[in-house]
Amino acid sequence: DIAESRSLKKASQGFACGLDKPVYFVLGNHDYYGGSIEGTT
């Protein structure tokens, strides 16, 4: 659990920053909390 819907974009960008490899992130139920599937993806 790293973020909720409204902060997910910023949190996931932090993972990719400075890496020279692709980052794959699988959304879970907490990532949608406070938002909607459509608004999060």
C-alpha cells in the first residue's frame, strides 16, 4: 500500500525516477480508495 487514488500518479512516478529499467505496477484495492477505477487508470 503506497498511495490512494488522488496521490497514486505522484507515488508511482517516484518508483520510476532514476531507474533504467521498466517498472510494472499492479493496481490494488487501496489504489482506488477515494476515487474510481475510471479516474485512477
